[in-house]
Amino acid sequence: MAKHVITTIRYDGPALEDHQMDVQALAPALLALAEMVQLANLKLNGDAASMKVLVKADVEQRCFQLDIHIVQSIVESAKHLFGTEQYKTAKEIAELLDLLLPGGVAGGVFWFWKRFSTAKDAPPIALETEQHGGQTTIIQGADGAPITVNQTTYLLASDPQMIELGKKVLKPLERPGYETLGFYRDEKPTVEWNAEEAREFIAQPPTHLLPAPEPDPYNRTPIRAIVSVRTQRNEGKAQWEIKWASRAVWASMEDLEWLGRFQSGQIRFDIPYWLDVEMEMTTSRIDPDAEPSFAIKKVHDLVNGADGKQGDLLGGDEV
């Protein structure tokens, strides 16, 4: 399964009227844009989908313009984990980044950065945020009017790694003769930046867009162990009942590649069976009486029964 969307990035200014752009300015900016797309995909889809960003030059414009092709492929094993409505498509990710025009009043990540990091005489951002129903309400200073944005947009826009990549995309506007950067779809701008706005954003520390940090309320302990599997629940989020350290616990199965092979019949085993796994145990720092939770991060080997033989791993053609 593949998804494909096209948008346009345009750098403009007197230095670009002959359709030429210094590769030392262009290459880092395009690489950063591709990394933004891939980082958003990783945060929203994990390993279930991959993204590829392609470019095509348009020399008919009196500027430097590239068509951006975003191609998404859904990993085959992920089809066993969730339906088509449960992952973010290439179009949705492009909208979240303002590469396509988002729906609603508020925009995506580049709109968010422009709105909150370059406004003149604006009070500090994120003195207070409220999250509900998939939306984040930002109260911009003591007397500022609340603005509601998509919660995913807020989380992506306030991510330090995403911010640094965005600065690289805008960095060419620091050069003489480079005046604007915009993203367009069918000649309609989704968002446009001028050189002054870009310089202000680049000068801001990443923490300018972040709420006050909160301590992680959980302890997270990595574990490498041999566990016996008693029950599997593969509908929805996969949960496997395992026996470990003389107790039976439920663990989420987060090794999606192995799970997909198991669900499609490429891995077979005899009952009882054991797995050599990497797990993560999560315990509460706030409530010492709360039960720990477990997640299987990686399956290394499957072991059959009491004789300790490794399980049979079948090729796809033999299923």
C-alpha cells in the first residue's frame, strides 16, 4: 500500500531570479525537510509506515521552486495490527507540517512556529496549556486570547529535534537576496515566511516553544529474559500473557515485525513455548502500590517446549 502527495517549496528573492540556488544552502534545507517528514512519520506511525521524499525542479518560475513528492509505504506486517484509519497518511502528515493546506482555522507546524515565535511584542508562549478532545488550547500570556490548535501539531511543533530541523529549512533566508520561503499547493500558499521572520525564529532557543518540563512519573527498566507464553490477544493492541520471574503478567507486544510474521503464519511453534525477549518494565514513581506494566520491545528467538529447540521460521511461500 502506497500513498503519494505533491506540494511545492519556493525560495524567492533577487538572488534567485535566474533559477539558480547555492547548493550549500539548498542541500541542507531539503535534507532537513525530508527529515522532518520522516521524523513526523516515526512519531505518529512508528515502524508501521515508511516515507520517501523526492524533488523535481520547476524552472518556469522567476524564483527557485521544487515540487516535493512524499511517498508513503505501509509495512506489510502492520496490516495485521490496525485498520487503514489508525495510521497517519502521507496527506495527513503533509497537512500537519503545512506542506498541504490544513483544515480548520489553525495551521500546521510551520504556521505554529510563525504564529508563536515571530509575533511582535507577544507575551511568552505556553504559560498554560489545556489538552482535551485531540486539541491543545494555548494561553499566550496573562492577557492573551486562547488559541486552539491540533494536539498533534502542538506536540510536533514543540519537539526540540523538529524545531532544529525547521530552522535548517528556513536558514537560506539568512542569505542576502533571499527574501521569502513558502509552501504551495495548486499555486495557493499554505504558509509563507519572510527573511525577518526566519531570522527571529532561528535565533529563538528550542525551549521558547516548550511548556515547563514535567518529570517523568515512571521508572522504566529494560529487561532481557526468557519468558513462557500462556495466552495471546491479537485483536486491537496485541497483549500477550507471559510467565516471568515466577509470576504471570500481561505484556504488550511491540515488536511489530515479529508479530506480523507470527500472525501471518510465518512463525510456528509447539505448545508450550518460550521467547527470548527484550522487555521494558514500567513502574510508578508516584504510587508505589501500583502494578507494573510490561512491554516486549524485541523478540530474539522462539524456543519450542521442554527440549529447548528453536522454533521453525518459515518463508512466506510456505505459509
